[in-house]
Amino acid sequence: MINQTEFIKAAEKAFEIADFSHKLTHRVIATASNRLIDYAFSYADFKGKYGKDFKFDNTKKVSKNLSYVEFQMEKIVSDLLGDVDNISKKTAKDNLGRIPDDDWDKAAFIASLMYGDTYRQRVKKYTDSFKNEIESFIRVGQEEKMTADGILHWYMEKLEEPKADDLIIAAIASGTIKMDGLSAYRGFRNLNDDMVVRGFARANAHYWRLAEAKFIIAQKDSHTCDTCSSLDGQVFRIDEDIIPVHGSCRCIEVPIMNVPY
């Protein structure tokens, strides 16, 4: 029988690592956006490009700052994956029995992430999205006669969901900018959370064929929806299709042997 308490403790520890990773992500984006925006203003003065006319060219300065984001994000996610691997693997061995001592096939594990991309490909995609977001904020900021410092503070305030901002909505409506999908920062957050969920799924993979039931662990924070919160700690039949509840769902299923419903 699985020690549910130990699994819950291990999951909470992994979630804490993910939360810390989000703070690192925020710091990396803050640093890079500051550099890019400062460069953009000097570049716009030199080229005479303002408002709707502004666009980053493929200069070494821009590439350097984007490479900084991409490298740091790869490192954060790699470190997170290693930490979660260690926690989930140890917990599985302690509570479920022996699992293979050899390293897990991380390349295959990561390649199975959403959309079939490896995590490096996803980091590259979110880095490109980050550049486009900064470019869009600069265009609107210049139209609104904002300073570089003002644009930076505005961007950092709207990091989670830029399209929640009235000025961004107006800019999209007027055709000044086009912004699709989630913010780059939220994309990185989702990538970090994937590492936690999939790390535990991998640790439990050897034991699902023995399971008679399963219980749910939800990540409880300000981003947790009511449905996921209500599922936390509940036990279900092994054949019930419970999660994911929605896209980017961070709930974890843990197999249970010899436990009554």
C-alpha cells in the first residue's frame, strides 16, 4: 500500500521548487526586458523608428539578450527537472518498491511533452514570444509618449497576461500590434509546472498495472482553479478519467494498491 502522506509531502516539496523557479524566471525576464527596452530607445533614435514603425532588427545586441533568456530558461528547467526527478524517484522507491537504478530516459521523457516539442524547442518558442511582446509594448509605449523606464514598469506589471490591459486591447483593435496566445512568462511557468507533473507520472509509471485505485494531488496556489482544488486528496477508481481537468492542468495522479474506495 502506498504511503499517501509521503507522496503528498514529496509533491508539495516539488511544487515549492516549481514556485521558486517561477521567481527565477521573473528575474531573468526582468533583466532581459530592461536591457532590450533601453537598447530599443537608443536604436529607435539612431534609426528614426517610432511607434508603428518600430521593429527589432537582427542585431548582435538583440541576439545577445535573447540568447541570455534562452540559456537561463534552459538551465532553470533542466535544474528543475533534475530536482523533481530525484524527489519523485526516491519517493517511488521508498513507497512502491524497487525501480530501475539506471537514469531515466530523459530525452524521450522530455520529447513527449505537449505538442511533441522537446523542452529546448519550447524554451526557444517562448523566447521568441518574449521578444515579440517587448517589441509590441515598445510600439504602444512610443505611441503613448512613454519613457523607456515607464514601458519597463508597464510590461512587468502586465507580465502574466498582457491582453488584460486596456491599452493593449486598444492597440490590437487599432492594428498597432498583434498579440496571440499566452504571455511568454506564463508559457515558462507552464513549462516548469510540466516538469513537476511529468516527473511524478514517470516515477509512478511502473506501478499503474498493479493499481486498484488512484488519488489526486493538486498544486494549491493562487492559480489553482476551483475544480482542481476540490479534487485534491480524493480517491477514484483506476478506470475513471479525471485529469487533466483543463489545459496546463497541474494535478498529479498517484496509483494506490489495496485501498478501499
